[in-house]
Amino acid sequence: MTVNRRERRMMFKPNFLLHGRSLLKLIPIGLHLSARYRVSTSMSTPESSFCTTQVRAQFEQGALLVDVREPADVAALAFDAPEVINLSLSELAQRWQELPKNRELVTVCFNGDQSQQAAEFLQAQGLTNVHPMRGGILLWMQKGYPVLGKRHTTLEK
């Protein structure tokens, strides 16, 4: 089968009018989904989260680290910091009242995701002195800050 030059151009020429109408029909669907599944930033914002350097400075002012990882993870690798308590994310809803209300609280975890969730939960309960630490124990170790346990256990995650 031989195709002449004009037919070849027509074969590869997209029909923008048809595609344009189809795309216009999808815009309201996309707007609906983006509004419905938007990530909430009303609680913890990047400005309210702490980097590892800020957390180290907060120790001098009496801040308390709240490690929200599971106890087995903390036993394998823990923050070597002045005051750290382990209150796992799975227990937080039942035991958050045990946390001191008059101290600065810094939630920490493995990579920063769970500490963000924990901080948002605690802020929703009315605690205003809560900040998640960005990067978790991974960034803590990367910065050369002390840990207790085996550093290679992080590779298993």
C-alpha cells in the first residue's frame, strides 16, 4: 500500500477540535476532584515544622521529643536526645492526654510523614505547642546527630 504525501500529512494531523471538546468536558471533573482531594494545610504548615537544627536548639529550651514510631522500631534505632518519649501513632488517639500541655512538643518519626500526621492530630485536640520534625530519624542521622542502635536497620524500611 502506497500513501501519497497529502494522505500521510492527514494521517498524522491530530483533530484538535475533537480533542478540544473532549478536554473541555474533563475540566469540571478535574476541578471537582482537585477540590475534593486537596491536602489540608490548615493545621501544620511548613513554617510550623522544625528542621533537625531547630529541634536541637529546642532541647536547650526544654522541648520534648515525641517519637511516634512503633516500639519495635524505636528499640532498633532511637534518637539519642535529652528527653524522648515513645507514643506510637497507633496509640496516640487513646493516650494523647498523657502529654505535658505546658511544654514544647516535637513529633518525630522515621521520615517525617507520621510526625506530620501526629502533629496535626494533636493540634486538632487543642495543643498549640506542637511541631513536627521534617525528615525524621533518617535526616537526623544524615546530619550526623547521635542515635542509639544499629544505623543499618534503616535500610530494612
